[in-house]
Amino acid sequence: MNTRALLDAIAVPRARAAHYALPVPADARRRLAVAWTLLALVALAVSGVFSVLLVLSRAPAVKDVFPLVDFFRVALVVHVDLSVLVWFVAFAGTLWSLNSTPRAAALGWAAFALACAGTAVMALAPFVGAGRPVMANYIPVLDEPVFLSGLVLLALGVAIAVLRGMWAVPPVGTRIDGPGALRFGLNTSLVAAGMALFAFVWSIWALRGLAPGIDAKGYYELAFWGGGHVLQFTWTLLMFVAWAWLAEAGGAPLPLTPRTTTLLFGVGLVAVFLTPVITLAYDVGTVEHHRLHTWLMRFGGGLAILPFALAVLAGLARAAPARAEQAVLRSALGASLVLFGVGGLIGLMISGSNVRIPAHYHGSIVGVTLAFMGLTYLLLPRFGFGAVPPRAARWQLWLYAGGQLMHVAGLVWSGGYGVQRKVAGAAQALRSTEEVVAMGVMGLGGLIAVIGGTLFVVLACIAIFRRRAAQSPGTQ
């Protein structure tokens, strides 16, 4: 059986394909969704500024003007948190706002305000705080009061957004259609986010007696390990929603019935309910707690990925030629599928502590990011802004995806030689020409990806300001 026959075998007939899209309401919910989207774009823009500061902080002519001795690692912490954590959280806020009733709108705005305040404090912390970067997994931090205050404000905003999302959730109904399936998927992401918050709070509470006996790196690793793993379920479920929506709008709809799609969302969530079992059965500092959360994400998190990925491939394989606007969405969908798949396959290759680990999570994170980028291009005109030029949008997506693929390939190649993670410069101890070339590929890919990411923010901002200028009376 060839690949096309296999894809057709798992697909339902084209006539039964569902309409996977959510309406964009013309009330306060849309304004709240727009606000979260703007926060997401601001977070990416500011993270881009910190990527420039990363370079300048090591440049011989200007490095001495920075206020902290270890500004490189300080800037790296803020860059990572803004470009991953805040970006994902804010885009989740966009989708949760669209998937809500008008109930408790004030709570939604309170959550947004807290998230904005937290983001601002975290971004300013390197210039007013004491530094002390800690490169913990999932959420690197600056171990000082200013940055941690910002992180707490962001967490409070997320907690309120999750609670408001659960309270104001619209009914899915007994007859599930395409929009109902997407609403159910967004509901599952809310549950996963709630479980992650529970794991974070429990771990931090459980560490209160151990804190004086462990260093900062050990403390934050233990504090964020469980919740960080569970949080990946939230991002994956949101990515599935984006895949279905992009496939529909891109003219390559998923060949799945709404009930099947709903079932897959449920399968993607089910492992999350083991979180309280692991948390209550084993102390935070035990090997079992550490290992079971790893297995939970590795095996439980992958249950729904293969069926969704095959459905996306089937939709793309059976699709008619795309119009220009559809081609942009298909590019985002295909690139997301490739990077997320590569990240998953690399995860199966991990052995020991080397740069294959960041290669794994870079691939997976970028897969989610590409889906969110494509959905941003889709939503901006529906929010009342302008459309991004299709040609420029496609170039941006493939530039970003190609650069990240090079970056990941360089890390995998280097990991084969045992290059260690979380080290830089001479500490990497590159011994052979192959290791130097591999890390060079990684660096070049990273540079290309930064250019692609910056172009995304630029294109989105042009679309926003052009439409606003056109709609403002008296604008010259």
C-alpha cells in the first residue's frame, strides 16, 4: 500500500468533512482577543530586542556599558521567557477569549492587565534588578525580587484567565459539529493549564521546608519540573486546534468527523489526569517524581499526535490547488507539522545530557509557534485589521522554519559528538572540525530564524497599523 492509499484509508469521505472554524464575535470578546494578540506580538518584539542585546553584551567595544557582569545569561533568560512562555500564554488568551461567552468580562480584562504588568516587570528586571540568572528547565529565571514579582503577576493573570475560561465556556452540545469540536479542544487546553498551575503551586509549597538546603538551580528545577511538563499538554492541544482551523481555512480540511476529532482531543488530555496522582504519591525531590513526569509527557503526550498528524497529511494530500491566501495557511500548517514531528523524533534519540535535548524541545516549540503564526495571519483581518501580503507571509514562514530546522540539525549533529547543553564559548570544548562545523550550522540556522521571527512581527504590525490608519478619520 503506497502513502496516498494509506492516507485515503484512514480518512473519512470528503463529503463528511466538518467545518473546523470558530466565529469571531463582534463584541467585548473580540476586543479582549485582540488585546491578548497584541501582547503576544509585543512579547515577541521585546524578545527580539533582547536577542540583539545578547550579541552586544559580548561585543568587545560595547560589552562594558551593560550594568551586569553576566548580562549575556541575564538577557538570555528574559529572551526565552518572552519568546516562549509569554508568547504562548498570550496566544492562549486569544483563543480562550474567542471560546467564551460574554460572562465575567471584567475577569478577562483583569487577567490581561496582570499578564501585561508581569511581562513589563520581567522585561525591565535586567536593568533594575540584581541579575543572578538561573537556567532552569521550562522557566529560566532571574533569582531576584523584581523578576520573580513579574513572574508571579504573569502567573496570577494566567490563573484568572483559566478560571474565567472555565466559567464562561460556551456549551459544546450533544450534536457536535466542527466548531463544537474546536471548542472542546480549547476546553481541554484549559483543563491542562489548570493542572499545570496546580503542579506548580504544589511543588513550590512542598519545597518550602527544603529551600534552605538546596541551591537556586536545584530549587527552580524541582519547582518547575512537574508543572513544566504538564504545560506542554496545553501547548500541544492548542496546536491541534490551530492545525484543524488552518487546514479548513487553507482548503485542506481534516478528513475527520467532529466526533472523531473530539475523541482525539480527549485522548490528548487523558494523561494529564495522572498529574495529581504523581504529585501526591511521590515527594517533589524524589527520582520517581522526576521520572514519572518525564514519562507522562513522553508517552501520554504522544497518544493523539500521530492520528492528528496523519489527518493533516491526508487533508493536504487530497486538497485542490491553493489560492494565494490559502497557500500561506498551508505553509504554516506544513512547516508546523514538519518541525513538531522532527522534535518528537529527536526526543526518541535522547541519551544522556547533551544538546540533543534542546534540539528536541526547540523542534516541538517551533512547531507550536508556526501554527500560532499561521493563525495570527488568519485572524488579523477577522479582527478588523489588514491582511498580510501572501508572498511576504510565505517567505517569512519558510525562512523561520528553515532557519529553525538548520538550528535543530546542528544541535543533533553536535549531540552525536557529546557536546554538552547549557554551556557556551570555550566551555563547549569543541575538539574536532566536525563539532565546530555542526555548531556553526546551529548558529547560522539560529540567525536565519531570528530574521524570520522578526519579519513575522514586522508584517503583523504593518497589517495592524495600516488598517488602523485607514479607519481613523482625518488621518493623513
